[in-house]
Amino acid sequence: MLISEKAKSLVSIIIPNYNHAKFLDERIQSVLNQTYQNFELIILDDKSSDNSVEVINQYKDDPRVSSIIINKDNSGSTFKQWYKGIEIAKGEIIWIAESDDSCAPNMLETLVHGYVENNAVLAFSRSCRYDVEGNKSIYNLQTLLPGNVVMNGKDFISAYMIQCNAVANASSVVFNRNIALGIDKQYMKMQGDGDWLFWIEMMEHGNVFFSTKEQNYFRYHKSNTTKMLGQQGVSAIEHKIIFDYLVNHGYITNVKNERRKCLNYYLNAEYESHKVRRKVLKLWDKNGIGRLLIFLGNIKRDLLLFIKNI
């Protein structure tokens, strides 16, 4: 792919790391070996307890590495690390290359070209998912995207961001630094779904470009973090924040129907205690009417099945 002169923008690449020494060398090499070379690399370590700092320091003399910041205390939030990197970045375009992921050598070239040529605020590629043993699996969140997409961001939100985070993985995205610094900082307070809210707020400011090329390699860990956040009710609470944002900004019009879909999901979810379950259900259904309608709907469904099978 040939990059036009106007597309040769400086990209600030941020690698936020915590205890990913095992994957760090591969990650850094995948960045340094990109076909698009007009970048600075910022490496952040959030007080890792493994030998991450030792791996990072092997690259301290590379002229493309502009900053290495080792936290004295753990921040407790990957989104706070994102913001720290964005603040000190010099480039117009940001790429957050998560420390345990990898990518094709021409991914940045593809995304910068798509970002510039389509006057986008955000450009991302299709991701493929690998476990720590290297086994590939389909990333279902992006099956809704049929091919290359160029859309107004608000239209993209309405089409693809209401029921799930179609961006899926931060390592697959480049975005506008100034807009990122200007959006609400609420995402930084979130534990799991902060990226979903972050992308939505970014998309409201301009065009979105999606490349169907499978160039981002997202490493999936079989950990229980996602399950734990679900059982603690954190996922439901953060989802409600995003849901309310989408409602208040006019992206969800059939509010009752969409809320009932979410409520039905959380009715059947697993929680660590009845107290958490009650808290979640009250959050999504204050007066209990939604639960009653779901209950009556289930009775009607079962009755129709019964009659059909007589």
C-alpha cells in the first residue's frame, strides 16, 4: 500500500504493561517491525511483579522509544494508564498496543491510511483471537461487520455499538489524540467496560473506518477476571452506565424493549450472592414490572409449546 504525503502523520504508540513479561518481547518487536515507521513508542509499566522491567529496559536505547515510565505504585486501572500515555504523546494519532497482543507487520500502515483518507477519528482492523498456547478462535463480536466500513461515527454506534463492543480489542485501533483527551473521564473509573464507553464517545466526533483485514492478534487468557466481574455485579453496573448513555444521547429509541433484553440476560446470570443479584435486578428494573412481563412472557411461550405438542 502506498501512503500519501498527508498520511505520514506521527503516531504515538503506547504499550501499557502489567505482568506480561512472557509476551512483552513479541509485542515490542511487532511494533518496531511495522512497515509504517513514523512513530514514537511509549512504554508504561504498572509496577509489575514479574521481570517485565528487565525486558523493557532492553529497548531503552532504541531511538524510537521516546519514554519508559515505571510506576512506583500500581494504578489499579489499565484505563488510567491509557490516559497517562495519551497525555504525554506527541503524535496526532494514538495506538494503544496492549502488552500481551501482537499484529501483522502492516497493520499500522493499513489503519493510518484508513484514518487519514477517510477523515476518521477512529480506525480499527478485524481481530483474531489466540489463547496462550497459540490456538486460534473466531471473535464473534465482529461477525456483524461484513466487510470494510466507512461510516459516520454516530451511525456506526446505532448500527454496531448498542448491544456489544464491536471494536472488541484496543490493540486493533488508532484514534485521534486531541479528541481522546477531551472526552469525559468516566471510563477511567470503570473496571471492565471502560473501553466500550471510550470508543462510543470517540465515535461521536467523526467518521469510523473498519478494515476487514485480520491484522490484530488478540491474546485471550483463560482467567476468571471477566467471570468474577460478572458475579460481583460490576459488569451489570457498568453496562447500565453505557446503556443510559446510549439512551440519553438518542441511540436507543425502543428503550423498554432493549432494557427488557438486558434484564432477561441478568435474570439468568450467575452471582456471588443473593444481595448482588437483588442489587443488579433493582438497577435494571426498579419497580419490578420488567421481571413480571418476562415471567408472563415465559408462561405464554411455554403454554404455546404445550398446545403445539398436544
